[in-house]
Amino acid sequence: MLLVNALKNVLIVSLASSIISTSLIQRIKEEKCTTKYICFYSFFISISVGILFSLCFSDLNIVYSLWVGLISFIGADGVYKLFEDKIFMSNSSINNVINIDREESDEL
């Protein structure tokens, strides 16, 4: 059985930590002249920021926090968009409001 709520929580926390780790990696790219080991740096930073962010600012356990770090390295926004159409209800369908007109009757 797929734990949809747990997966959704991990992806949402991954989105936030991915923004932080991406900006930190960009800052390191600007400071360092060599990009020889940037993949290793970005992996280490994404895992570290993901774990620390999820442990500090969410109620996820350590296993889910490891998943947050890995998903933020892969690209949390892409993973979320991939799952959104297949598993989760998309935000556009949630925001669609159906108005039902009621006829006023004189009987009270």
C-alpha cells in the first residue's frame, strides 16, 4: 500500500529544501573557479540541507528526511510535477469552484 500522505509531505518539504540547497550550490559555483567536483558538492549539500531542514522544520522522521535530501538533489519540483498528475489531485482541479444557483421559493 502506498502511503500517499507521507509521500506528499516528503515532496513538499523537498521543494522547500531544494530551493535553499540550489541557492547555496549556486553561491558555491560563483565562488569556486573549478567545477570538477561540483556534482559531489551538490550531492553533499542537498543531502545535508534536506536532512537538517526536514528534521528542524517538519515532523518527518530520519528515514523520510533522507528521502527529502535525495529528492532535493534529484530535483523536487520535477518529481512533484511527475507525481501530481498520477497520484495527487492537481491544484487546478482543487481550485475549480462549481457555483450552484438556488431558486428562491415563496414557501416558508
